[in-house]
Amino acid sequence: MTQTSQRPLRVLAAMSGGVDSAVAAARAAEAGHDVTGVHLALSANPQSFRTGARGCCTIEDSRDARRAADVIGIPFYVWDLAERFREDVVEDFVAEYEAGRTPNPCLRCNEKIKFAALLDKALALGFDAVCTGHYATVQLAEDGSRELHRASDMAKDQSYVLGVLDEKQLAHAMFPLGDTLTTKDEIRAEAERRGLAVAKKPDSHDICFIADGDTQGFLANRLGGPAEGDILDESGSKLGTHDGAFGFTIGQRKGLKIGHPAPDGKPRYVLDISPVNNTVTVGPVEALDVTSLTAIKPRWCGTPPAGPGTYTAQLRAHGGETEVTAELVDGELNVTFTEPVRGVAPGQAVVLYDGTRVVGSATIATTVRRERVSTG
């Protein structure tokens, strides 16, 4: 059940209160589908979340979504998924950082909330599809199965955070914005033509459940406050201290507060995070070069690969593609890069592509770094 379907569908449009989801719902209704709007209440205490248009958990967002539904002329409801969101997204986020990994909460929200909890409830109520404002496309393959592809406009493509969807979920997904070569300004202009007040509402780029955008402060509060530890160089020498290893990510350069440059005068980057002894190891940028990785919990947008193959991989939501070979071995995905890449951290998702088609996604567990030639 996709946007390529010809017959009218019963569609549940997830409306965050932003411009993209509002235009997506409007387009679905204009295409002749029987659309119902729903806003997901993801915060048990929305008053404590940020105001304005920076997240998807505010009272303002709920009201904006309702006003958009009224203009479109569709029924509208608010569904309380706060407890499920807390367990599957927020607590997962905290646990991953506590373990020294770098999670992607948007990807987890798509997997656990929008296309699991929401879709399951939608299907139980007799809806055919869930519609969102994501920029991606669902295409019908020759064998009749559904495939997830990149958006027509690569600049807005969001297929990376949808790489966790399986074929069954894709069969009930609708992305009305994905197959149009329109700029964001044109989407806003369309919203204005349709009389949607969210036309000029700013985009959200922050983690929606962190009220002030201070991820380190949020984690410190959840994990028991500052926990001083050592910042070490590659030889194990102490360079300084930090207030909690959870406040760092692999590849981070800013905020190290070491206070003096490396002997060669070059900047240093976070190489490793050890939550066991609460240490952070830093070193030169070339020490970040990763040649291969192992990823766990693979999810396939269709049939899993039968053997080793050549693909492109994307390692972050707004990152580029890199050529890889990948093979599924004993339920784990082994990925080897044609050229070394940097900034790869356990907990991130690696998403494989075959051209524009999303093959699947897995969570990075371990990485192998390129051996460096000693200059000493």
C-alpha cells in the first residue's frame, strides 16, 4: 500500500505539527484517499519540553497539527504513545550513551514508534497505510514486492533513517513528498497556497526530547550527574579530565578542554570511549581511519542478501555514500570499505544501498582501524 497505489486507501497521516507532514497529509487527501490525521503525544509532560518549533513533543506542535488538519478538512486525533516512546527511544538513547555508543534516536523512533506501534494500531483499526512527511519513495518491484528508495531530491533524502523498515512495513507506508523534485522553499510555498499556518514554521534539527538541546546535560541528569574521569593520549598518558565519558562521541574535536596542543601542533580527536573505567582516549585525525566494521541486528528492506556483494553505505543521516563490500555471516553484517572512512562509532547505523534502493540497516558493534606506520 504505497503512494503508487491507484485505488483510494484509508490513510492514517502522522502529523508532527511541521510543514512536511502537513503537506504530505494534504497531498494524500488531494489524491483521493480517505485520510485521518493523528498527532503522537510522545512526552508525558509536554510543558517541560521546548517551546517554538524545534521539536515534535510540544503542546504547540499538537495545536499546529490540529489546525492543519482542520484546513485540510480531515478528522484529527491525538494518540498518547509517551510510555512506549520513553521505553523504546529515550531509555534506549540513555543506555547506549552509558555503554559508550552513539545512537540515532530518530531512526529508533521510526522503527519502534511510527512504523511499529503506530502502524500496528493503524492496521488494527482498519487503515491501509501510514503517511508521513519523510523524503523517500516506495516503489513496486517486478516480483510485486515493495522497495524503499532514496527521494528524488538527494538534498532532502531521508531514507537513511527509514532503513529499519521491513517489507511488510513498506507495504503500508506512504511518503507523498519523496518523488517530487521540489525545494523546501517550494514545499513551504505549497503549504501557504493551501492555507496551512505551518508554512513558515522552522525545521526541527535537534533531538526532540532534549528540551534545551544540551545533550550532555540531559545525559548527566539521567546518569547521576558529573562523573569525573581521565582524558588520555594513545600511550595512556593523562592529558586532562572530563565530567563524564557519556558526553563524548567518536571523532569529536571540540569541547575536549585539554588546554594544550599535541606535540606536533595538530588538533586531537576522540578515538575511544571506555565507560568501564570512565576514560576518553584522544589522538590524531588519521587514527580515526576505519577500514571495516561489524554490525548487529540487521533489518532488511526486502530479501536479505544471499552472499557477499558490492554496495554503497551511508553512516549518518546527512552523510555521503562510500563504496563497500558486505556479507551476512552468522546473523552479523561484515562491511569492508574500499577507502578508509572517519567518524565511525559503535551504536550508529550503517545503511546499505544498491543504487537508489535501500537494502537494509544494521547497528555498528565494532570497527577495525587502519594500521598506522610509525614515524618514531
